[in-house]
Amino acid sequence: DCIIQAAICAINGSFQAEDYSSRGPAGRLTVHGSITQQKRGPVGNFQYTKKGLKLKNGFFKSYYHDKRFDPDYADDASVNTLHPPGYPTLSGDGLSLVYWWE
């Protein structure tokens, strides 16, 4: 299993599991926060069986959106401008990989 607590931003691509189609079943990928991506990326391959959905490769996914980033959620209008510390402003300065661990 893999648990991620983050605001993920893939400006020109997708958030996906590395080598999802060639690794064995890896459990569940849980994301608490937000995912911003140009195109939805795959995290696993599945097979339908009589008993239900079976994971063949990669991860099942469980994504939980942090409602604090939803402009319709809060009574206070200032919440609409909240973003996680260090979240890119996308001002054209470019982005860089700060940390990676698998």
C-alpha cells in the first residue's frame, strides 16, 4: 500500500503509478489532498471476474479531496485563496522536482 498526503500538480501530464503495468499487485494507492493534472493517469490494471474486480498490476486507488481547497465549501471567502505551503503558483518560472521517494 502507498499513502500520499499532498497537493499534486502535473501541469503538462498526469499523475500515475510508475511501472504500474509491469509490477505485480501493489495494494491500494491512497491520496488525501488534491490532484491537478492535464490528463488522468493510470495506476493499475484490473480484471472483471464473477467475484468482482481483481487487481492484476499496480494499485487500487482511493482519492480523498481536501474540501478546504473547494471554493464552494467554506463560508469565509478567504478560504478560496488557500493553497498548501510551497504549492506552485504557475507564474511561468517553471517547476522542479523537490523530493522523490518510492
